Amino acid sequence: MNTPEHSQLGKSSAYADQYDPQLLYPLARQPKRDEIGISGTLPFLGADLWTAFELGWLNLKGKPQVALARLVIPCDSLNIIESKSLKLYFNSFNNTRIASADEVAQRLRTDLSEAIWRGGPIRGSVGVQLLLPEQFDREPVHELDGLSLDRLDIECSHYQPAPHLLNANFDEQPVTETLTSQLLKSNCLVTGQPDWGSIRISYSGPQIEQGGLLQYLVSFRNHNEFHEQCVERIYMDIWRRCKPSQLTVYARYTRRGGLDINPFRTSHPQGLPANFRTARQ
């Protein structure tokens, strides 16, 4: 089984510029889920929404082509894809002649689907959308909608995940609300480099104490874990401590190496969020 420590993260890497799907390095989701008590049927639905800003190839005449790629990786896949390996994989297209953007999208769909299901049968494909240069000017920038927790003037002293900070008013009428924060920060599991993010939490149920929720989100500041794993930890801590009847957690992380990762987890069926990037992305 692949492990984060044996990936290319934090290591000097040779950049291949000819198409090579073997560069993809899948990492099993289950070991980190075991740490937060998830086994068997997942307690959530959702996906990881990736944006690749550095994708290019050559057409059959050798002329460079560029595109943005949007990827949708289902959260029930066996594996995530280590982000540096995905960057190296995208770079392998740089001097590869390919007939069309549609062929590029099909290669991405095939290769990424194989990687996220490696070790078991393929139960679904990765969603792939390529945006060509004539579409770039229509890409919106928008902050996450909701009531900002960052307005609260609170004291913060925990910088490792502290779920005991989460509390809800179980003796009062349930509420439905959407809360946001731009103060989410964690660190890469392997390199320790900072990962900056914004987060939106929508729920129905006992009203969550907002100051404690913000302190809890800030408590990830020195925590080393991949983006997807942080969001699942946040989801499970809120689910267990605050006992909402419905819960959705969506984070948008700033890009690194030309990639951003935006995990979305929800307790109930719904469409994926609109893929608007935030100003920091």
C-alpha cells in the first residue's frame, strides 16, 4: 500500500514532459478514516472538487495548448491522489502531441478513475471538465455565502484539533443556518507547509455555539493532515458533538503547485456546490 512518506512530497523530482499516467500516486482513504472512527458505510456523501490551473499540451502541429481542468473525485473512492503526483502527471502532457482537448479530457478521466479505485473495481469515473482560453473570462470569483464567524472577537488558545470546544443548545428550538470562516489553516501531512482555506458549514438542528465553533476551526492551525482528511474530521466532530439532523461541510483551499482542492461532505443528497473560486484562490 502506498504511504504519504513514500510519495514525492517534499522531495526533489525530475519533471517528465511526455505523457505518463504511472506518475499518479494514489493514497488509501481508509487509514485516516480509521483514526476518526469511520468504518463500513460512510456517514456522508460528497466529493473532492479539484481545479488544475497548469495544464498544457501540444496539438498535432506542435503548437502549445492550455486549459483549466475541473475534477470531481467521489468521496466513496478507495483512494485520494497525492497532489504533487497529480502535478507531475499534468506536467507530463507538456510536450505530448494530442489531437484535441476532448482526447486530453478522456485520458484524464481514464487515468484518474483507475488511480482512485486502484485496489478494487472501478465503481464510477472522475468528473472532468476542461475550460479553454475563450472561457477564462467568464470564470467568477465569489466568497462562500453565509454568516461569517470571523466577526466574533474571541480569544484563541488551541492550535491542535479540540472538539471539546464544540457545543450546541440542545434545550432550545432547532435552527437552520449557514456559517463561514476564512480562518481555516492546517499543514501538509508530509511537508508541514501551510494550507490556507475558507470553510462553510450548513446545518439543521440544535444551534451550535458560534464562538466555540470558531475556536474549534482555529484549532486546526498547527494540525498536519491533508485537506480531505481535515474536512472529514471537522464533519465528524460536529456531527458527534452537536448532533445536527442535517450537516454539510465545504472547504475551499488556496492553490499550491497550480492545484486547489475543495472537499465537500454532506449528510443528505444534494447537488455539488457551484464551483466559484474565492479571491485567495
